[in-house]
Amino acid sequence: MKRVVITGIGAISALGTGADTNFSAAFAGRSGIAPVDISAGPYRITGCAAQIGFALPELIRKAELPLFDRVALLAWAAASEALQQAGMEHDPVAQQASGVFWGTGMGGAQTIDNGYADLFIDQKNRVRPMSVVASMNNASAAQIALRAGFGGSVNTYSSACVSSAQAIGEAFRHIRHGYAERALAGGSEAMLTLGVWRAWEALHVLGTTDAAHPERSCKPFSLDRSGLILGEGGAALMLESLDSAQQRGATILAELAGYGASNDATHMTKPDPAGQARAMRMALREAGLTPDRIDYINAHGAGTLAGDLAETQSIRDVFGAHAATLMVSSTKAVHGHTLGAAGALEFVLAVQALRQQAVPPTAFLAQPDPACDLDYVALQGRAQQSLRAVMSNSFAFGGSNAALIAIPFI
């Protein structure tokens, strides 16, 4: 089996554009959560979210914009950065043999919402001509492949909040077992629309806005946590076999060493610690690591009452005595829950933690829940660590779980 290395990373979220910018903000505990601005006709949303409030990079010609839902614009912003860092932009031979593995939970949600608004609010008799092309779930992956010139296998994964973690893991397997030498993997989500928001409200899992400090509304593992805060964004990683990276002379950022995937098979929305533990143990076996080799976990940590308790228990089950000294944090406190993009964004942050030997905090964890009794790196990040391996957890409605492990390249 081949070793799989990371030669490029990219990210965009409410924290900013670029993987370095996102990590710097996460490490500083600088929140991208703010009051939302979502409306359709006479209808308006009140609440808070990690909405990207700045202009997106101008990477697409104006004439092509009707082909793009916002989710694909975020995808290409993240992918472009990863491709550039990996030096793939000027390698046509490598491009033709490279694939795309992309995750999204909601796909082109804004295009779909706009269509309903056109028909039922503005009373139009048609929707926009490119609505199907822009809204289909595989649009982001297809646009990346088209613009990058990637002629290999192009795949879309839609498994709620594990979508992009699963995409990264399956790309890892694809390369590890010799089906390809290179793949661009990640995910994006742009679902801050009236319809999607109302659907999440109906589930009663959204956190309440902190009236005094809206930016602090997402409080994973806190005694006063009230639910998840939605966010939007995208993240990408260029994955290659070690042979491919060395032959191209690429700079290797880290090694993707392990991937585990499982299903609770117990409930559609209630998390099961046993199912989560199976994914983590599978990733450890794949990486050939004992639990005590993991020094940091970027937790799923969505800020829900049941979810944070379940993850605490599953980590204790897997790591045993080592759980008492293991550093765990949830960066969702500052970039929100980006659903299908969460696994990729958080794995990119975990890779950055490994590269910089610095652990981002669980921001705003001023009142720890006694039942969430791990070292959740409260309030302040920790620099100058000795990280040998990092894990990133993603769990989803439907019972899907995924865990990814990165180690320094040696």
C-alpha cells in the first residue's frame, strides 16, 4: 500500500480567505460568528451565523457566474489555493491523471431557494436557465475538475456533516490502494438561505444568540451551550502518493496516515459513542498507531447537549488513560458548523496545528460542563507543543462517523 501525503491546502470561511488566515484566526480565538443577513421577499431571518461577509476572490469570469451556485464558488476558492501550493496549475500530465473527491451536504441550496422565491414570492413563471447545472450536488466537483483539467475519477459525497471528511478518506483509500496517484479532496457548503434555516429551526438544534456577545454564541463543551451555529465555507487538500510528490518535486506538508468510517445504526439524529469509537479505532489501526500517539484531536464538538457528551464518552472509550492528557478542541466555536464542509475545514486546521506545533483553543469555554471532563484547551491556544499525530473527528445525522489522522512527513 502506498503512503499518502498532503502537498497543498486551501480554506475559506467566515474567518477569512486562505488556510493560514483561517488557522491564525482559530488559534487566536477570533470569531467569525455575527448577526445574520438572510432574506427572501418580505421574509427575514434573525439570529447569528458564521456567514462570509467579505467579497469572495474573483476567480470566475463574469459570463460564467450563472453556472455557479455560491457553494461552487467557495469550492473553487479553496481548491485554487491548494492547487497553487501543490504546484499542480502548470503540470498538464499530472492533471490528466488526477481526480476530485468532494463533499457537500446541501449542494446548491441558494440556487434552489432562489428558484422557489422566483416562483412563489415574485410570481415569475420560470426559474433561472442554469438552475439545474448550478444546484446539482456534483456541480462543485465538476467545476473543480473542469478548471483544474483533472481527467481522473470525479466523485461527490453527501453524508450530512461527514461529507467532506468522507471525501478525503475515500480519496486517501483511492491513492493508497493504487487506483490513482493524485486527488484533490475536500468540501464546501453555502446553505445560509431562508428555507434551509427554517428547516434547521424546526429541528430545535440551533444555538441561541448571546445577546451581549453574538460572536460567542457557539460554546462547545460549555455548561451553558445551547446548540450549533450554522456557518459556510470550503476547504481542500491536494493528496498524492509519496512517489508522485517526490517525482514532481512537490513540497510535502504532512502525511495522511489513517481514516476510519462507521455508522451508528441506532438512530437518525441521536449520536452513539460506540459508533464514533469504531471510526476512531479504525483510523488508528490504518495509521498503525496506538492511542497514546495522538496528541491533539480537532473534535466534532458542535455545541449540542447530546453531541458533546457523546463525543467526550467516545474519546474516553478509545483513548483510555491517555484521554486525561490528550488535548481536544472544537474550532466550531469561531467558524460555526459548516455541515458538509466541516470535516475538510477542521482537518485543514488540524494539519496546520501539526505543522505549526500549536493547538487552537475551544474559544468561549468559560464555564466547562463537568460531564465534559477532557482537556478542551479552554479559551487560549497553546503554542510550542510537541505534536506527533493529530486526529479530526466528524459525526453526522444518519449515524455516519469519520476520523482522519495526520502525522509529520519523515
